[in-house]
Amino acid sequence: MLIVYLLIPLSIILLGLAVWAFFWAVNNGQFDDLDTPAERILHEDDERNPL
């Protein structure tokens, strides 16, 4: 039963860190453009370097 007194505050702290990291990522523009990086691999490069 004593472990519960450790695990509950620890889980609340981890939840707080996860929420903070999510809002930090949103404010820094990490979720602004989700489509372009996924489609970039499909477009052929214009510049080719011969070996």
C-alpha cells in the first residue's frame, strides 16, 4: 500500500510533463505541416549527382 503513495504523485508528474511537451510542440510549430514531409519522398529530385 505504501507504493501507491509514490506511484500516484509520480504518475501525475509524468502526465504533467507529457501535457507540457505537447503544448510546447504545438507552440513551436511541430504540427503545422503534417502532409509535406510524407509526400516529399514521392517527388523526384531535379538535381542528380552522377557517380
